[in-house]
Amino acid sequence: MRRAIAAIALLALSSTPAVAQQTKWDSVARSLFKQLIEINTTESSGSTLQAAQAMAARLKAFGFPDSDVVVLENAPKKGNLVARLRGRNTGKKPILLLSHIDVVEAKAEDWTLPPFQFIERDGVFYGRGVADDKDEGAIHLALIMRMREERFVPDRDIIVALTADEEGGGANGVSWLLQNHKALIDAEFAFNEGGGGRVRGNEPRDTAKVSHDVQASEKKFLNFRFEVTNPGGHSSVPRPDNAITQLAMALTKVNPTIMPVRLNEVTRAYFTRLAGVVEHETPAMAAAMRAIVANPSDAAAAATLSADPRYNSQLRTSCVATMLEGGHATNALPQRARANVNCRILPDETPQQVLAVLQRVVADTGVKVTFQGSATNSPPSPLTPALMGEIERVTKEMWPGVPVIPTMSTGATDGLRLRNAGIPVYGVSGLFYPETFAHGMNERIPVRAFYQGLEFMYRLVKGVAGGGRPIS
């Protein structure tokens, strides 16, 4: 009964936005956003095909020709939307605006709000996917609709792709499109998730903007198996060589700083620019950032930075135990113990290099360490002055004094698939979000930040696309 009453109250709240939309396009983006959120696109029970078809219908109703709005099903219930705003025939390659429309699982019983209902309350949007990544999908669609209505004709085509299975599921839309329909999404470069605004504070409406981060690189991931075997025996006669104990001792040696410090173009720029941002709050941290850029072998600087998990993950490959299994009976000595160690590997390191460090640190030949599968390289995207200059120009227009900082994502996105296909990718959004609980319960974002991100991306894409109104 309590849950039912709460649901009725939330329905009433969702119909009365707390933050008034400022423009027609805020309203259009919100409508697209709401429709996307309320279509379940989880792997277990949802359909990205339904979401792709719904967004295609919205574009066609707005006047986009059928030939420029394509929905492609790459597996049952897995759909990808590719839409194109035609530009002048100047010979310039298109720009790709990429977002994924699949979301991670969301069990209603684990939430205090209904996960597949778009709720606006007290200046906050709630729902599964509001932060990852349906917000950007709605923004990308709204901005090409706006350009079409304004009769803006860019110097190049602008492609919007909403794709499936970025979060897993085995039918990744970007990979499938690259293999089967690359011409549809081929571009000079792409804008994707992975970047955004860094803020100070965790309250959705009361945060200070610190920096505008642009993801130009990301780590690759790979799982390593740690395994110990043993003859076992009866638990009443313990042996000194216990498989579980031996494995546990090995895992205690795998700490966040075992891998060497290695900087690349992106992380050098990251620490160089971030030093100026943190100078007034933590002078010692700023000094360490400058020192590590000058000399990556500076142990004292590395130790200072490594105390912050965020900075440590920028400095080096990181490895952490994520799963354990061992033993076969409560009254028997374990014959086998295994652990999964998940590593996020720097772009210029190999699995073999990581394996060598893990084996050296464990220093126990009785612990077998092997990597599972392969890691997909994700070469950094070049920090070209023209593109970075446009991002900085629009950022300065909207948020004077907020610096633009290149970053390397410690997680993984579909950007790695495009980078390996020769399409540079930049995670940029103009979305300044505090803690969003993406992948968690009650996922949420600030309403005002969503509308600001919409305006930022409109200005940025218009700037890099070039062109203007046709001569009438």
C-alpha cells in the first residue's frame, strides 16, 4: 500500500516540472528524453529495436525523409537508428554523434522510484538511462531537428547514431554497423559519451563547475585468472599448503599501485591543465601534478597523486580482484581456488606486460596467472587545435572561466570500436553532473544541466560543422 501511494504521488509530481523549460527546443528534447526512458531497453526484457523505431518515427514526423532515417536490426530486439542531416557538398567528411540506447538492468523492487518512468521532481530527472546514455541520445536528435527547422545547412553531413549493446549482451550495434554498413556512420570524427563537466559537490542543484572534460582516450580492459590447485584432503588434518590461503596471500599483493607510471599525450595534458584548477585548494596536489609531467619517474609525486584513486587510475594500469571461488565441500581441504582480477590497461601497454608484473608481484609459482581473451586497443584521438579550440570557445561562451581538460576514461565505451576503425572519438557533452548513480538505483541528473548540455552541443556541432542558412 505504501509503495502504491508513493507511486501515485510521483505520477503527480512528474506532470509538474520544477524547472521551467526556456525554449521550444528544451521542450522537444525533454519529450524525446521522456519517450526514450519509458521504453525498456535492458538486455533481459527490453528492446532497443522498439526505441530506435520510436525515435525514427519522431524524426520522420518532423520532416526528415525516409532515406535519411534508417533503423537496422542486427539481432532479435536489437535495433540501431542512423539519421542524417544533409549538408552542402563541400567534400568534407561527416560528423558522427554517437550514443547508446541500451541500459543496464533495473529491478523495480530495488528502486524507490519506478525505473522506467520518467520523473521530474525538485529540479532532478529520474529514470534508468537518464545519465547513461539516453540523455545524449535525446540531445543529439533534438539538435538536428532544430537545425532542420532553422534551415541551417552545414558544410558537411551530421550523422546521429543511437545504438545497441554498449552495456553488453553480445550484439554490439557499433561493431555490427562498422562490419556491415560502415558507410552509414563513416565520419571525420565522432562525439560520444565519456566526457562532461566536473563539479564540486554532490547535490544536483548546488554544485560548482570545476572543469569541462573531453575524453580523448580510454583504457582497455582484460580479465586475469589467478588459480591455485592442491591435492586436498580431509579438513580434520590441515596442511600448510592450503589452496584458498595461498590464493588469498597472492591477492593481497595486487594493490592499486603495482603497475608503473606511464603518461601519454592525453594524460600529460590532463595533469598539466588540472594543476591550475586544484592549485587554490590543494597546492601540494597541484605541485605533484606538475612534477609528474616533468618527470614520470618522480616517486614522491606519484605517491601523492596515487593517494587519490581517480588520479592513480590516470597514472597507470590498475588491477583489482572482482570474483572468488574455491573449495568443494565444507569438510574438505580445497583442491582448487580461483579469482578473477580485472585490469584496466593503459592504451600503450600490452596484456603481456601486465601479466609479467602480476607474476613478479605475486612471486609464487604455485599461483597460475593467465589472461582471459584479448584486450582491444583504443589509440588516443589527436588533440587537434581546431577541434579543441571550438570546444574551448563554446565552453567560454557558456561558462566563463571553466577550463577545458583532456581526459582518459578509466572505463570503456564504444569509442574504442570507432577508434580502431580509424574514426577519432571525443567524449564531450556540456553536461555538468554530480553523482548520478548511473548503473545504480534511482539514477538521476539535474534538469538545468540537461538543458545546458543541449545548448552546448547545439553550438558546438554548429561550429564544427560550418555552413549557414541557404540563400533565399
